Amino acid sequence: MDQRPRLDDVAARVGVSTASVSLVLRGAPGPSAETRRRVLEAAAELGYRADRTASMLARRRRHLLGVMLDIRNPFHAELVEEIQAEADRVGYEVVLSTLTRHRDEERAVETLLDFRCEAVLLLGPDFTDKRLGALAGQVPVVTIGRRVADRDVDVVRSADHLGVAESLAHLIGLGHRRIAFVDGGRGAVAAARRRGYRDAMRRAGLQDEIRIIPGDHTEEGGIRAGRLLAVADDRPTAVVASNDRLAVGLMDAFLRAGLEVPHQVSIVGYDDSTLARLAHIDLTTINQDAPAQAKFAVSAAVQRLDEGRRERVETVLNPHLVIRGSTAPPP
Amino acid sequence: MDQRPRLDDVAARVGVSTASVSLVLRGAPGPSAETRRRVLEAAAELGYRADRTASMLARRRRHLLGVMLDIRNPFHAELVEEIQAEADRVGYEVVLSTLTRHRDEERAVETLLDFRCEAVLLLGPDFTDKRLGALAGQVPVVTIGRRVADRDVDVVRSADHLGVAESLAHLIGLGHRRIAFVDGGRGAVAAARRRGYRDAMRRAGLQDEIRIIPGDHTEEGGIRAGRLLAVADDRPTAVVASNDRLAVGLMDAFLRAGLEVPHQVSIVGYDDSTLARLAHIDLTTINQDAPAQAKFAVSAAVQRLDEGRRERVETVLNPHLVIRGSTAPPP
DNA sequence: GGCGCCTTTTAAAGCGCTTTAATTGCCAGT
DNA sequence: ACTGGCAATTAAAGCGCTTTAAAAGGCGCC
């Protein structure tokens, strides 16, 4: 309400120019120790804080990273936490733009561009490669979580097919053969995991056991799939889910159908979300190392912005299996 | 990368001043129909979009609402969706600032202020009333979800005690007497619900049955409480949880302990989150009407900003019970 | 005392837009 | 022909900061 103090106010109070104050406040070289002290003191007294809007405009640089996410996705929540922390560390601010029912990816990105973010990080986007390429023509783009063919888009992802392959190796090692997969729907991430399942089954000589149940990366989807599978007469002895939420839905449906997990049926998830770690869910799943992905993504952006990198970079992390209580040998 | 077009570029292309272009683009009166047409055309051709940073600075008004939330909270996710939509409708932009492990409320709000949001909406803040009052001295503040005593802070909340009272009325109506409450921890929201439980139990003459299990608004907390309750020899016949996540944890723990819900024990949640609606969770719970809360909150802010309201307003919505499958008469 | 060389400070030119007051051009009215 | 009035347009002054080039001061040295 009462106007916040401006640079002028601080300058007037100390009796120096605004230039000096600006220099001091950003720790730039120039001002003498004495001036620094007095400016800092005055700023503190007035409770001065710079207006980001104004300083963004004045600096040719904005030091702003845009992040597009789906606020309902717990894995995104984890990533955002880490992105915030890392951005802080390297001196960038973060602006979040979320998908909602009435706000599609196009619109979410538009908002980020209107704020003139210097780079955008897209969490699991479903944009086409072509659209991503076009976007990368306007602003550095880093996608997290999926493969992108375009040669201007930086990518950070974990090797989804390896993750699924590890799950299968684990299950097969336990003696399972009839292993179904609950699908994650149309998205790019889901596609990679589905393909990983198919390939791994084939490589294990289990091509005849391949069975993909449609689904959609939500608990609801898992429940539907679970109901379906629970009553099948050729019920699989193990199920791999395209993500943790599906797995939780599955587990719930199985429990209600009177099936014991893992004794009658094993379940493996994907993401190692906080959900999976809950004592009673205790889900065997694939960890994607969100903190590492966040760090790589932020530094990909920063390298483009501050260090002039031009060539694309693709960082592929190796996911790893976390064995918990939802898997056991087949009955 | 290649500089985005600026106002000048559009103006030059049409052969008019930047002033005219600015007026046209914001639909302000003045420019002739012919000019409008040509400007719009040129803007489209160039793919011009205004730089929000610059226009915010130039306008004395910023048309920016800051929202502080906890990105891990599903109820917050719902609120944010609706806040976005409503803000859109009334011509405001929204900037999100989330709590994380390394970012407390103070810091989250600081970010919003640095962007010079014209008002801030705080989702379920744990600030003290005093701190909120101080904040309200700097910028209009709307809190959502809890009571605040300060006379400058606008409040939108649902009557938590009524919600809990309804839950109890429902359970008592079914014949329950031994009804426990799983607590939500230290926050302001949790306190209101706890109090609601105590009062309602007393009013029903069940003061001797009052039993409050510590907890913390997470699934984990629910699981701990569930384990505890499952083995108690004076096991309650019904449990009211301070929120849905707790309830889901409870339900999970009970199921694993071999207790049937609702036949051996009934559960009621709070929030009516999407989780509660899942076919297999099917939780009886309290609906808080997130869309309505979001609308009231946004319009509270807008009234202060655009219509000069000065007196505080407190909007208290009546929550309502949603009866689903997790409650039944006692065994 | 004058000169060059540092260090510290500051005037002033933006950043890309909005907004207001002033200007221009037209036409009707006298 | 001249004026007043109106609609359309624009020049120019910011918004609150950053940044650069230039100014000012201080010092030692010839």
C-alpha cells in the first residue's frame, strides 16, 4: 500500500547517486567500503528490496527460468523442488506455469514467454518434436523426462527402457513369466516405457506372454486395470505399471479383490514417488533421481545462457530399481 | 534467440506511432477502425506479443496476483486450477510461489513481493496472525482455508467445525459412539478441525469417548495412526481424519491389518480430494467446494484492487458431507 | 605546480512499454 | 475565409532499475 521504498529513497538517505546504491546492492565492484556500509545500512533501515520487474527490464538479462509442469503430478512436484533449489544456487529465479483443465501446454508456454523467461524447462511435455523445435528457435528449451529428436532441444531424461528392463529382469529372476504391463496412455513418456516392456519381454523369449493393459498414469487407471486383471483366468503373476500412481491403483484393486500382494501377484511401479515409499505401500519401483535430473536441466539452461553453448546436449541418466515389498516369487 | 519483435517493429511496419499500436493492442478507444485492422494484421504477421515485464512497469498497475502454495498438496492443486481460471476471466495474471523443503513461507512470499504482485493469495498459510497483519500492511492479503483474526486480512474459508460436526452427526446417526479423531498437526487448519471434533463430541454427550490420535496431514501419518488403532483393544468403530490423505493412510493400514472398511470400522476424510473419489477408495468425506473458494478469493483481491474496498471481508462457506462407501453402521 | 594514473562517484542513456497532453486534420457552421 | 469542435494520432514523459562513459578526486612523481 504505502509505496515500497525505491532506489531513489535509499540514495537520498545516504546522499549518493542511485548508481552507487545499485552497484552496492548487487555486490558489483566500484564503491568503497565506507559507501557500501552506509548504503547497506540505509537499505536495511528502509526495508528496501529491488523491484524485480524493473531490474529485469533494465538488465539486458532477466535471469528467469520458466518451468512448465502439471501441478497434479507428484513427480513434477519433486522436480520443481529441486529446480528451485538449484536455480537459487546459480542465481536464477523460477516462474512456474501449470497445466490445468482449461490451460493447455501451448497456453502455459505462452505465459512463460510473455514473462520473457530466458529459457524454459518443460516437464514431460506432450508437444510434438516439431513444435518443440519451433519453440527452441525462440528460446532455449530443456525437456525433462522424454526423448526429443529435434537438434536444438536439450534433453534430460532417464533411460526408460532400461528401467523397465530392470524391472523385468528382477521379476524374471524371481521366476515370473506371465508378466503384464499397464500402459500410461498416449504421452511420449508412456510410449518409451511401453516400448521398453515389449523389447525386454522379447529379449527374454517371453514374446508370447506380452500383454498390455490400457491405462493412463492415474490411480483411477490402475484401479480399472486391476479389476480387469484380478478376475482374468490367466491372471498374470506379476504386473509392471507405467508409473507409481497406476501401481497404487492396481494394488488397491487387488487388495479389494482379495489378492495378496506380493504373495499372489507382484507389482512394480515407476518413479519412486513419495507414495511408493510409504511404509504400507512399500512399492518396488524405479528411481529416476529427480534431484540429479533437476540439476542437469538447470545447468543445461545456464550453459546456454551464460556460457554460450550452442550444440544440443542430451543427458541420459540410468534409472535404478528399488526393491521393496511388492515383489516376491510367483505363487 | 533472434530478438522477439517489439512495439517499434509493429509500429514501423504499419507506419504509425508506437502509441497507436499500444492502444490498438489493448483495445483502448481512440484509433480508427482502419488503423486497428492494419495494426492487428501487422502484429499477427510478426507474431508480436507484448513483453509483460515492460508493460507491468509502464502501467502503474501490474495486474498480477501472487499465490503461495504447497505444491505437494493436492487440494492446493485444485485451488490453483480454479484461481488461474478465475484470474484469467478478470484479466489478471497469476504467479505461483511454492513451499519446498528449503523454502519456507517467508521466502515464498518474499518472491511474490519482489515481483510486485498487487495482491497475494495464501493457501492454508501457517503464518501467525500478527505476521499476516504486517504483510497486509504492504499488500492486500487473502488467506484461504483458515481463520485469521487480523482486521486487514481477507479470509475465505469453509466452516471447518461444521464440516467435522456433519461427519460426526452422520456417524452418530449410523449408531457409532466410539469415534476417534486423527489429528493434522500444528497448523491453523488442523487446529480448527480438532476443535470441531471436540465440540461436536461434547455436544453429543460423548465427551468420554473423545480420543485424538496425533498425526500430520500425510498418508504416512494416517498409516501410523492406523497401525496404532488397529490393535487397540478398545478399537473405535469409526475414525474421522483431519484430511483425506490421512484417511487414505488409515484405510490402507486397516486393510493390511485385516480390518474391513466400512464393516468393521468406518472412516471419514476431509477435503473431497480427487483421491477420495477414486472408485476403490470411495471415501466418505467433506467437500469444501474449491471452485467457489477460488472465485471468492480472486474477487476479494480484485475488489480491493479495482473497486477500492477497504474493509476486510470474511467469506465462510458451508462445507458439506459427501457420503460414499467408507462409512456404515458399527459392527 | 603540473601531469598521469588510479579509485570512486555520478550523469545520463536506455530497457519496452503505457499514458497524457498536445498536435494535426477535417468538416460544419457562420 | 475563419473559427470551433471533434476524431485520430503522436510526441514525450515516465515506470524503477542497470550500466557505461565520463567526471571528480586523490596520490605520487618529475
